[in-house]
Amino acid sequence: MSVKREGENETLYFELCNLFREDFDEINRIGTFDDILANKDTMILEIPYWSWKHKLSEVRARISSISSDYPFIWPLLRDEFEYCHALIGSRSFSITPLYPLLDKFSSFDRCPRRVYMSATLANDSSIIRTFDADALSVSNPIAPKSLAGVGERMILAPALMKLDHNQILDFTKYMIREISERAGVLILVPSNRALNKWSDVAEIPSRSEDVDRFIQELTATSRRAYALSNRYDGLDLPRDSCRLVTIQPCPLNH
């Protein structure tokens, strides 16, 4: 939950923050603390855990005065402050659990069977630690018997290759032209303005309806290149519908 530094809660925000002013002075962070409260710095400070534990009862008492503003959050946190940490920013005083409060949700806590799915989890022990999963089940996960459906990807970073910096854009466009003759190509850029740099090698949308049309054409294995802005998630383009994805992480200077 967050006590915003605005409206009727502004006074409470400063009261909560200043409860810990001396604690930040003791750890030589008082300058940063004062700048955050003066709205001169956008950093986030975590309240030292020993200070939080010592004063959490006082924080709870102060926040309880506005508990009606948090009808869903307050019942979850009011008895769990000891398992939370607090963060001070220039816009809010925030309290968040260190781990999900799963025992508060009976539909999950009492569920006899749970399915955990992840393609990126590096350490399965985090499932045990975070979700109280059965260690034996985690050590024997359900897994496919073959590698069917597992694809291979080559990731190229032209900026890290032995290429002249001034030739990166030309090299990338050459690759797009070559591959788009045989399969679909997708170019992802961070803004609509950046789309114009790719108009000579790809189709760019002129209206929002074009985006859906581009995806449909790619799915139908259209041998073309399309450029989209701010569309990094939720695109399903199997097989030849997309063999090359070009991502422009920041505006190109040439």
C-alpha cells in the first residue's frame, strides 16, 4: 500500500517519513532523505529493517486512521507489517510484503493441486520459498519427453560486432531485405517517430487498424517486413510467419 504525497494524505506522508529521519542520519543518508522529501531527487530509499521493526507499531497506528481508503489492502497487511518492508519516495510512502501473503487467500492456500509454469525461472527453490510448494514435487517436475517444439534462436547485437558504427543501419536493412524475400520479418521500435527510419524496407502502420492487419498477414506466412512501435508482448508468430525480429532499443542517430 502507498500513502500518496497529495491531497488530504500529504500531511500523513510527511509524518511517516519523518519518523525515520534520525535513522537515515545514523547511516549517513540524511542528505538523500532530505532531497527526496524536498522533491529534488527521484530516488527510492528503503527504511533500514531494524528501524522499521522498532517503529512499525507507530506506523500501523497512523495508517489505521485512513484504513477505509484501502478496503482490500488494509485487511491483508494490518497484521503482517513485521513481514513487510517500507520504501520512501518523493511521491509516496509505500509498504509491501517481502513475499506474497498466500495464507490470506484460502482459495490458494487450501488448494490441493497447484500448477506452476515458468520458462525463465533459473532456480526452482524460489517456488518453494515464495509459494510454499512441496519440495518433492518441485524436484520432479512435469516435463516433455522430447525436444519437439523447442526452437533455436540466434541473437545478434550489431553494436558489439566488428562493424563500422555508421554501417549498422545499412547492414540491418540488408538483412531485412534478404530474409523478407523468403519469410516474415518484424521490426520493433520504441516510438511512432522511429518507424520512419524503416519505411524503405518495411510496411509501417498509418492507423491502429493496420497493426491487426499486419499480424494477420504475417500469420498467413506473408513474405514481407513489417514495423511496429511499442508492441513487445503478446505476439504469436510461429514458423515462417516470422524468421527475423529486429529490435531497436533506442533512437538511431543515423
